[in-house]
Amino acid sequence: MSMNSYVMLSAVLFSIGAVGVLTRRNAIVAFMSVEMMLNAANLAFVAFAKANGDLTGQVVAFFVMVVAAAEVVVGLAIIMAIFRSRHSASIDDVSLLKY
Amino acid sequence: MPWLTLLIVLPLVGAVVAWIAGDRLARQVGLIAALATFGVALAMGIAYQASSTSFLQFTETHQWIPAFGASYSVGVDGIALVLILMSTILVPITLLAGWHEMEGGQATIKGYIVLTLVLESMMVGVFAATDVFLFYVFFEAILIPMYFLIGRYGGPKRQYASIKFLVYSLLGGLLMLASLIGLWVQAKQQLGHGTFDWATLSTLKFDGSTEKWLFAGFFVAFAVKAPLVPVHTWLPDAAAEATPGSATLMVGVLDKIGTFGMLRYLLVLFPAASLWATPAIIVLSLISIIYGALLAIGQSDIKRLIAYTSISHFGFITLGIFAFTSQGQSGATLYMVNHGFSTAALFLVAGFLISRRGSRFIEDFGGVNKVAPLMAGTFLLAGLSSLALPGMSSFVSEFLVLQGTFTRYPSEAVIATTGIILAALYILLMYQRTMTGMPSDEVTSTVTELNKRELVAIAPVIAVIIALGFVPQTLLNIINPTVNKTMQVVAVADPKPAVEGTNS
Amino acid sequence: MQIHMQEVAALATASGVSSMAWLLIALPLAGATILLVGGRRTNAWGHYFAVLMALATFVVAVILLTDMLGKAPEQRGVVISLWDWIAVGSFHVPVALQLDQLSLSFVLLITSVGSLIHIYSLGYMEHDENRRKFFAYLNFFFAAMLTLVLANNYLLLYVGWEGVGLASYLLIGFWQHKPSAATAAKKAFIANRVGDVGLSLAIMMMFTLVGTVTFAGVSAAAPKVSDHWLTLIGLALLLAACGKSAQFPLQSWLLDAMEGPTPVSALIHAATMVTAGVYLIARSHAIFDLAPNAQHAVIFIGGITLLMGAIIGTAKDDIKKALAGSTMSQIGYMILGTGLGPVGYVFALFHLITHGFFKAGMFLGAGSVMHGMHDSVDMRRYGALRKSMIITYITFGLGYLAILGIPPFAGFWSKDEIIKAAFDKSIFVGLITLIGAGVTAFYMTRMMAMTFFGKARWEDDVHPHESPLTMTVPMMILAVGSAFGGMALLFLGNIETWLEPVVGFQEATNAPSAAILMPSTILIVLIGAYIGFRKYALQEVPVPAPVNVSWATVAARKDLYGDAINEAVLMRPGQWLTRTLVFFDSRFVDGVVNGSAGLIGVIASVMRRLQNGFARSYALTMLIGAGLLVAVALLVRMS
């Protein structure tokens, strides 16, 4: 397969994720959309790494995975805490942190 | 012996001990630490050799950030030495005079002592630094303790005043940082390696506008600090809101960093640009002298009045520096020292008055001489020192500045002499309104005579003022060689007496 | 440095007795310091100590005189170097004293009259709660005044010059609880400061031109300086003299200075300090002799003040203010005399000394009268005091005869010579001095008559009585001086030859002969005295001052509008200026600063609305931002 297909797929995945983050109120879904965007980026990294014959892109992809894992832990914990106190997983309900 | 490091560390040690000692003992610890620091400074002053040929003495250099050539290097010349001496005398005096100043607020006593001692350490550092980067660090860091001293222990508008002080100084500091980086880049280009060493930087040669831009960055920082009109408005607010002790240190010492910086950095690092900017700076100085004095006359608040007199005095100091004569510059340096003492005397006695009466406004006083003659007498002496009465130390310096200016710029000196008359007006008007006449009931019931502690605090200041009026040469002997070397760097010489050639 | 060496060589270094001249300053300074620092502990004996110090100073002065008389005239001037005061670059000023005939004459005048006034004050200030401070200030004045006349350079003279100004400030405002006294003190200091600027400018010019500020150095170099600069220096010195000696246009403070205790008026504002201007000009004679334009200005100022003072003296009902007007006028004579050059210096100084005696005596007499009249100064409430205050009457009367210039009393010898020297200069100047003499006779007779003759116009509870001996003895001694001092100085002391080595002397050759001048002077004086006597002794003096009087009298009562002019020209515009500037500073200079801070605040309060708390809107912002970044990056790459 040519590079084009990988990049296209990555772009499509990223766009789906971005639209998901922007349109969905449910925190879990938004979270999943963020993960999708991260993985879209990973896909691009790995594809370019392969194309360039350079390992750096793959290393970065691993970094992203590690960070994403950590983020999932913290993020889910926050969502859990909010859900327990408010019985809702809507991110529009937690808009108290503002001006 | 690492005199200067000791002087920088000793107050910090005192600060730590005072913090541990807690509110009950902090003041005593602070006073002892400040006195010990003064003792060390005095010993260093005695060890200093005025006749030595080297520009700096007691130098120490340690690597700090080798990546960009910054080092911890300290040393003093005659000018820095007398300023360090003055600062270390003033700290114990302000602590003793303001023994109860920090009580009653929400902030702690020990906090005040710790902040003051940290301030002292940085005051020594800023005068002692011979690495321009180190100087910059002290120049900015000194704002922190002062900010908290005003903002936590000051008067009703302390929040406004402290922020104004901080923002003004930071803005000036930012421009200086830009120049500092420019200086480093220049050093890198010319020497092949970047450095902040003052002595090395003074050998750089700049082309045309570069030097002027670098000069401008430093100058604005120093002009804000000094302060010169029109960047002066932070001073009256800050001085009026700060406790008298902090106001003394701010106006008496912190502001001197500006004029010290002009002598040490502007003239030596950028001699050509200094000469280029001289006409404009002299005009600014003259405006400061007269404008500050006129505004002082118009004030109704004692502390603001004193702050405005200082703006006038700083005009004299910059005038002396930029007259480029040995009389002008030695006079300006001596002026810095004398102004420190006379302002201290004014602020401290004003502080005694204000704390008794509970008001800063001149109209709330009157007739104090009747109920507290000693206080009135000290106030008058402090005022006479401020108006440069002959016999007081300030006369010697003021006259030297005027004389030094006259030999090069006669008409400018004539304009500056109006400051002498205005000085008599603002001091005597204030004295008349606060001290003479019949005391009101409020004054009689609140204003009491100076107590022992206050007397012990103020007496040394007055004694120094009078003693230096008669034997100023003790300090001038230290100052003169440094001024001569500075003049050599700028490559200017005193004008010669014109007696030949004007023969009719 | 070289110049400095030369000028020291010009005068011998003091040795032997003359090297103790520093005691003249040290003794009273010690007295003042002990009394002020010692505080209440010295209340019991402080005033005696101060008198002792004053007398000791006088003794030292007499010893120095005998020593000096034993030397040849040209060796009498010596320099006593004490220590290096200021040395920066070529600016070198020592603390050194110059003892010569001129300074010693002043020292003797100051210490003798001053000691008498110290003694007088023992009685006069007996019941004042701040007596100790009064004596401390008097001693301080001694130290400052002696520094002024003993300094060997202009800068040290400046120390004494402002020192006496401070003493004057402290003593005029001695009763600080009286607002009028506090205001008068401040006014005196500030008027003096204006003059002091002249002195400092003169010093600056001297150093700039000739590289030294010692009298000897400046005098030696003066012939090499251009006329233009000499004139400027002369005018600056004249400004200084105007401030200190209450000459036009800085005269107005002297009348207000009478708020001070009377001994102060006698010592500072009549006999010694106010004559410092004359000393300054005489000391700088080398400059004035070479600057005829400056000399003309000196004559002009002296002449104007001479007439102004005399006119003010004619209209004042306050005995001290009338005497103050007279002092202005008499100093006008002296200043005018110094403006005449070598024909005048000696006689100006001669008149200064005789005036010091008779005017101090009259002021003490006035104080004695006030002492007996419940501190009233209104001559319209005096009258017929010659019977109840016989000593005061006689001593005052002798002073009166002296100031009128009736032979053989002191003023005759000195004033007559000034008039003669003035005629030597020009008829016009001579006529001014002659008219002045006539007006002087009028107002002094008026004062004498209103106080000691006529009917008693006392207030009800006033019982005049003679003052105690501590007060009358000094008055008697001064009266003896007023009577015989002139003759003694002229015939025994040979004042011309005594002062000639210092200030130079030249006979007046152009003047009309004494045979014409002296009788006409005396005639004019007698006419003035007769008018005064007829109006104020033979006719009834109305107790309330007459209201319907000529414009001239109104003007004289108002000090010839000196205060009104100051107020209109300086004070009001000054107050307006300071008020405007305070407004400008807080609204405009600070307004720009606070305004920019406020603007940032307004922008921030609008911008912070973007922080609405909705995570999805933040995400949208981020997406748009990222999109923009990518777009910019692409655009940059394409271009």
C-alpha cells in the first residue's frame, strides 16, 4: 500500500475523533474520541517512520501510547469522581471552572 | 577573607535564625544580625585601601553558569564601599526605630524582620556584584522583599502602592534584560565567547547605534529606580504607604541602585553613548530638581512630601554624575550617602510623629514644639540636612555637585541653584505647619516626647550627618580615586581654570 | 594645587598667641553644644555658662588684639590652618582662619557687644521657660558669626553665613507658639537663602575662573580675570549682601524679624549679623575695585535702601520696627560706602562699628522700655518716660545723639566721612546721603519724643519702672561707646591706618572741603530734628494712629509695599504653580500610568468571558487554532 492510504486513514480517523469531541456530550464518548485522535496521530507517525526508514517516529508512537495510558487512568478517575457526585457523565454539566 | 560573601550571607543567616526564633525574639535577633553585618562592613571599610591602583578590591569569583559565562563575582570600588557602609548602618537603625511598626497587622513580626534582613543581603549584593548578570539578578530579586514589606506591612493603600512599585521596577528591569542580552551577544561576537564580566565588557567597542540602544535599556531601568521625572510617580505612593523603616530603606538605599548603576555601568560600559545622552539627561535632572521641589511644596501628606524632596535630590545626583567633572561625580557619590542619612532622619522622625498622632496629614499637626521639643528639634535638624545647610554633610555634596556642574555647564548650574531656595521653602513650610503655633487638643493628648529607644535610633544618624559635614574628606578620600578612574574610562578631564586667556 | 601653595605663602602661618584663634569659635560652640545636648540638666546654670563662654571669647579676642598690636602692620595678617575640609580634584578647601585687622575688628565688635547682650539677656529672659535654649542659640550665633568673619575662604565663610542665618531663624522664631513669629522666622530664612544663592554662585564662578576660593587666592588672581566675569561675581556677591543685610530688594524680612526677643534684635538684627554684607563686600574689595559696574550697583542699592529704611522709620509706631527701619537705612549707608571703593571702605567699616554700639544700645533701651511697659511696643502708648526710666532715657539719648551725627558723638565721625566720600563720587550720591541724614534726624527725634517726652499715654494697668542692673549696666557701657567710641577709634585707634593694609585707603580729594560740608550736614540734621521735635514733643500725639494721612505715610506704614509686591509677584503665582503642578502630577503624569493599567484591566475583563467553562468550546477553539497554525505553515511553505 502506498503512503497515501495510511495518511488518508489517519486523517479520517482524526477527523472522526475531532467531530466526536466537539459534538458528543457524554464524557466517556468524548474521551474515546480523544483516544481515536491520538491513535490517528500514532498511525501517521508509524507510517512515516516506515517510509523514512527511521525509528524515531515509532519511538514517539510508543511515548504517545504511554502518555495516553496514563491520561486514561487519570481521566477515567476524574469522570468516575464526577459521576459519583453528580450522577451524570455530561461534560456540559461540569462548566463551573470559568471566569 | 571573603568579606563581601560574608556580608551577603550574614543577614541571610540572621533571617533564618529570626524565622526560627519566632515573633517574640525575632526583633532582637534581627537587630543583632544587622549590627554584626555593620561591624563586618566597617571592618571591611578599614581594610580597604583607597590608594590602591586596582579598580576593584576584595574580589571573589566563582563559576556559576558557565554555559553563558555568568559567574558569581563580587568586589567593591570606593563608590560601592561607601554605599554598602551606608546601607548596613541604616538597617539596624530602621529596625530599632520601627520596633513596633509591624505589630497589630495580620502579618507576623518575624516576617518583617526576615524580609528586612533578606533585603539587606541583596542590597549588599547589588552594590558588590561585578558580574552584570549577577547584578541583574540582585537588581530584580531585591524587589521581592520590598514588595512584601510594602504590601503586607504598609498603610491603607498598600496593595495599590506595592503593585505600582513592582510593575514600574519590573518594566525597567525588562528593558535592562534586553540590553543585557544584547551586551552578551556583542561580547560573543567580539571576544568569541559570551561573558557578563563587568571588567571584560568594559573593553568592548560598539559601533554607532548599538551602543545607544544598549545604553537606553540600562538607562531606563536606572531612571525608574532613581527615579527621574517623568517615571517617578511610583515613589510617592510607595514611600507614603510603606512603614517609615521600609520607606527609609527604599528611598535611602534601593533608589541609589539607579544612580550607582549610572556611575558603575552606564559610564563605564557605554562611555560614548553616555556623552551622547548627556544633554538630555541634564535637562531631565534639572526638571527633576525643580519639579520635585515644587511638588514637595504642594503636598499635604508628610511622607509624600519627603518622597518628592527625594526626587529633587536625585535630580542633583544625576546632574552631578553627568556633569563629567571630578567634583560633580565625587559630589554625587557623597550625595548618595548623605541623602541616605538625611532621608532616614526625616522618615524616621516623621514616622514617630505619625504613629503617635495616627495621621499622615500636615494639617493634623501644629504646635508639636510645645509638647515635644526634642522631637521638633530632631525634625528640624533632619530638615536642615535635607535643605543642605552648611555644616551638615549634605551641604558639602550639594555644593560639590553644583560646583562640578558649573565648571562645565554654568547656566545649567544656575538653574539648579533655584532648587536651593525651593528646598528651604518645602522644609521650613512643613516645619512651620507641623511644629510651630499652639498645639491642638488632639496633638497635646497624643504626641509625646521621643523615648529612649527612638533617641538611640535617631542620634547616630544626626551625629553622622553633622560629623560628615566637617570631615567629609574621610569619605571623599575613598570616593575620589574611583571617580578619577571612571573619568579616565570615559576619557574626560576637569575643565581648567580660565584665568589665563580671559585677561582683558 | 600650585595656586593653593601660593596663597598660603601670601599670608604668614600663625604662630604663638595668634594660633589660638580657633578658640574664638570653639568656646561658644562648646557652650551651645553643652546646653543643647545637656538638656534640662543644665537649666539651673546653663545661662551663666553661656555668658561665661561669651566673656571668655571676648577675653581671647582682647589677647589676640594685644598680640596683633605688637606686630608691624604688614605682618598682622596670619592664617591658622586647621584641617583639610574638602579636596576633590583641583577643588581644595581647607578649614582655615584668617586673622587680620579686618576680621579682628569684627571679632572685637561681636564679642564685646555680644557679651554685653548676653548679660542683658540674663535679666530680660529671666522668666522665660526656654531660657536655656535662648542662651544656647546665642552662643551658637557667636560661633557662626565668628566663623563668618574668621574664615580664610569663601566656602567656609558660607558656613558661617548660613549658620548665622540659622541662628537668626531660631531666635526670630524663638516664641514659636506665636504664628507671627514662626512666619517671620521662615521669611527671614528664605529671603536669606535667595541671597545665599548669590554667594554660592559667586564661589562657583571664582573656582571656575581662578581655581581657588580663598580670599588671598581670589584677590591675587582678580586682575587677570575679565571685566565681564568680575562684574558678574560682584553682582552675585551683592545679591548675597542684599539678603543678609536686608538691602533692597530683599529687605522685607528685617522688619518682621522684630518678632524675636529684643536682645536678639539688638545683637543679630542691628549690630552684627545684618552687617555681614558690608563685611563681604569689604573682604572682596579686590573684585569690586576692578569692577566699576558692580560698584555702581552697590551704590545704587545702598542709596535706595538708605532712603527706603529712613522713610519706613518715619511712619512706624512700633518702636522696634522703627529701629529696624533705621538699621536698614544705616546699613544702606555702609553698603553705599563700600561701593565707593578705597575712599569708602574704611569709613563704611568705621560706621559699622560705631553703629553696632549705638544701635545695639538703643535696641536694648527699647527692650528696657518694653520691659517696663508690659511688653507693649506701641510708641503711641508711651510718652513722658524720661522721669520714670532715667537710665534708659540717658543711654538711649546718647545713642540718639550718636546716630544723628551730632559732634562729638560716635556717629558724627563715621557718617560724616561717608557723606564726604559720597560727595567725592558725585554730587547726586552725596545729596542722597545728606537727605538720608535729615530724615534720620526726623524719625529718631520722633521716636525719642514719643517715648520719653510729651504726656504719658500709658495703658491703665501699666506702671513704668527702671530695669534691673543686669539690663542697665550693658546699656550704660554701650552708651559710653556711643558717646566716645567714634573719637576713640579715630584718634586713639587710627582706624584708617589700622584697616588700610587689608582694604586699602585713599583720601577723598574731589569732595567739597570739610568747612562747607560739615556745617551743612549738621544744619540739615538740626532741621530734621526740629521738625520731629515740634510735631511729636511739643504737640499732642494722638493715641490711635491718625487714619486720614497722606499716601506717602500709608506707603511707609506698609513698608513701601515690599510685602505686597512679594506677595503679588512671588507668593501668589508660586502657590498657583504648585497647586497646578500637584494636579498635573496626579492627573496627568500618574494618570497616564494608571490609565494604561486601567485599559489593560478593561481588555482583560472582556477577554476573560472566553473562559466559559464548556470543555467542548475549548476544544473547538483548539481545533480552530491548530487549523490556523497548519494553514499558516502551509502558506509559508508555499510562498
